[in-house]
Amino acid sequence: MPNPKRRHSQQRSAKRRTHYKATASTLTTDSTTGEIHVRHRAHVSEGKLFYKGKVVAEKSPVKK
């Protein structure tokens, strides 16, 4: 397997990484609850877990 003969500089590595940019996550409004949430992720509203506009799980009351 070929290996580099000399060490690459830090500047050279930084040039390669310049194309990666941070992007803001896409938000959407849930049709059922009307809350804003990150797309393709489950979200909690009023103690219930929603995904694709349907209740996936409900928070059970704490038992002592």
C-alpha cells in the first residue's frame, strides 16, 4: 500500500476540509399539534411522543 514520502502540512489538510459547511436543520410544523419540530424526528407534545402526526408513546403517570 503506498505511503506518503513526506508529511503533509496542516495548511494542506485545512484546504481539503474547507468544503464542509454547517447547515441549519430543516424545521416543519406538525399538522396534528401545530408545533414546530425537526423533520424526520419524533417530538414530545403535552406528554405524548408524536411521529408523522401520530401518537407513538404516551407518558405514564409516575407510580410511588
